[in-house]
Amino acid sequence: MNLGDKLKELRKEHNYSQQQLAEKLHVTAQAISKWENNKSVPDIINLVQLSEAI
């Protein structure tokens, strides 16, 4: 399982939309989409915030 798949799975387990998660992390929903589709990866600060959010 890659990072994008795991991120999407955890986001859905916690019942967050991409927009809701984006707001929590102060990024765009487009950034969340790119991470989930493995078109880009979150930086280290966003990885820490993700680990705390989900």
C-alpha cells in the first residue's frame, strides 16, 4: 500500500472529506487530492499534522 492509498483510507475512516481535512491542515483540497492520487507528497510539516489529525 502506498502513501496515497493509506491517506485516503484513514481519511475515510475518520469521516473527513478532502475539503475538511484540507481545512484542518491549512492546505487546499487539491493538495489532498494530489497526495491521495500519488501526484505529489506532503512535506514533513504536513506529514506531522496528518499524523495528529488522522
